[in-house]
Amino acid sequence: MKNITRILSLLLISITIFSCNSNIEKENLVEEIKKIDEKLFSQKEEAINAELANDALKKYEEYVNTFPEDSLSPELLYKASLIAYGMDDFTKATSFLERIENKYTSYQKYGTVLFQHAFILENGIHDKNSAKQYYQKFINTFPNHVLTEDAKNALIYIDLTDEELLKLFESNNK
């Protein structure tokens, strides 16, 4: 009986210590992310600072991998996709979005995530067929979203050449 009590006491102490260390680790990581974000997003230059951007991406991923169930995780993945897009790393941007799509379907910006994924497939990766599927998935899932009309228009114009688009816009402006 004494052994069981000792084991349970040690287990309880271990859990308490682990929990405290985990909270401290989370707080420290959040502080590091805030500092990097402050530097990254306060830049006046048009071009993104690649070193700061890569630092942010590493910290975001570290946080998400360490605390995948935390409510901040999908937001960091979303921010990571925006940063990767800004660095013209379209494949990495879509991989961050896919992580949200696969794990965080109740994320408040989920509709925007689907639209953004379609947009990057169309304009960054130039995979029109996949973009069409994502636009359609977005429209079907979020018929009343603020971006739904944009998605519908994208589907109308996606297969037109630049010349056809120009003619269409010229005729609409007459």
C-alpha cells in the first residue's frame, strides 16, 4: 500500500512539474514569436526580410508542433502561409494551408483558408485544374462568405487568356 501511495505521489508531482514546464515553454515561445512578428511586420520596405521571415516560420512551426491543440496553432499556420506567399514560396504556403484544412476545420478563417489555397494554386503555382476544384469546394462549403463572388468570378475567368480578358474588360467598360 505504501508503494502505491509513493508511486501515485511521484506521478502527481511529475505531472505538476511537466505542466508547469509546458506552460513556461509556451509563454517563452509566444514571447519570442511576438518579438519576431514585431520586427517583421514593422518593416517599411516593400520586400520581406527573408531572415526575419524564416525565423518567424521556424518559431511558428515549433509552436504548432509543440502545442498542436492550442487555439493559436491554426492562426500561426495561417500567418506562416501569408509569409511564405510573400516570399514567393507557393508550395510552402499551400502546405501550411493544407495543415489547417486537415486539422483545424473549425478555425474561424477556414473559409478564407480554402479561398487562399485556390488563389495560390491559380496565381502562384499555376495549377488551374486544382484551383478550380478548390474554388468550387469553397463555394459549396461557404455559399454566403464575403469571398464567394470572387471565387465565382475566378471560375469564370480562370481559363481565359490575357488577351481574352483584356477584350472582355474593354467591352464591359464601353
